[in-house]
Amino acid sequence: MQAAGWLPLDVRALGVDALSVSGHKLGAPKGIGALYVSGRIPLEPVIHGGGQERGRRSGTENVAGAVALATAVRLTEADRPARAQAAEEARDAFIAGVLREVPEARLTGHPEQRLPASASFVFPGTNGEAVLLELERRGVVSSSGSACAAGSEDASHVLLALGYSEDVARTAVRFSWGPEVGAVELGPVAHAVGEAVRAVAGLGR
């Protein structure tokens, strides 16, 4: 879940039946996470055997990873509100910078009801992968979609559901960053986006 570390995750207030957290999103090691499941939701184990995790997942428990995750959650939650507000301000400045550099770009999703340190755009008339390569040449590493869909050449089903055409959805570029990145660092990135899009658009002339 991307919201961990940025948004309040009180399961009672959210009214959710299930919620998952990946440790590496919070600074804990990869391979550790947490899963909340309401008591009324039955779970069928994927791994059977020793009956660990109250019979939900057999196998040796990763105690060190669990401690690391708990520590990461505690440290992250301590300053989450202030950190999230600062990230939102930097995000909004970055979005404005990209739209200023590339007037034809379109921000995908709600302009404000989104994660504090994430922004995604479509650049009609370009090729998303080509924009990524141009950005990488300028020292900016970004993505054309979610990590879950890495390697897929299909247009994002989320963008298609939002009403974008396949051609436009294929031009998507997603940016995300950590809490140590602020408006000062994101300013040059917005400029690099403009340069990259103009370079790609120039190839078709």
C-alpha cells in the first residue's frame, strides 16, 4: 500500500476489511510487511505446513524483519503530519512546474486528493518510453506505470478506466520520491521533463 507513511491508516476510521503494508515503503528491509484482516474475513492459507501465523502462513517467521518494520512505522508516524504537509507543497509546486513546462501535458487523477509524494502525467503526442529514456539521460529516473506492471506493454487499465484513450494512456509517466526530496530538488526535475518531452516531440518532425 502506497499510503503507508503518508496518510493516517486507522482501520476503524477507514472502515476497511483488509489492509496491507510493504515495509520497504517505510524504510524497512524488502521482504517484510504487515497484513490487517478483519476477524470476519476467512483466509485460506497459500502455504501450509507448520501452522505459523495462527495457521495463515506456514514457515519460519521473520522476527528481525518484523522488528525492523515496527521500528520504521514508529519513526515514520512520529513526524508524519508535518512531513506529509511539506511533501504536498513540494508536489503541488512540481505539478505546476511540469504543466508550465509542458502546457499540453495532463495530470492524471485528482489534483489534490492524491499521495503527497507522487504525480503522474500523460503527454499526448509523445511516446512514454521515449520520454523515460530522455529523462534518464538527464539524470531523472521515473516510470511509465506501477511497479506491479513493469515490463508490460499494455496501456494502464486504470487510465483506460479514467477515460483516456489507449494512445494517450501509453504516454503516461509517473514520478514518486522519498521524504528527503523537496521543492528545491523537484524544480530541476520539472525543467528536465519539459526538455525531455520537447526532445521526443522533435523526433516526429
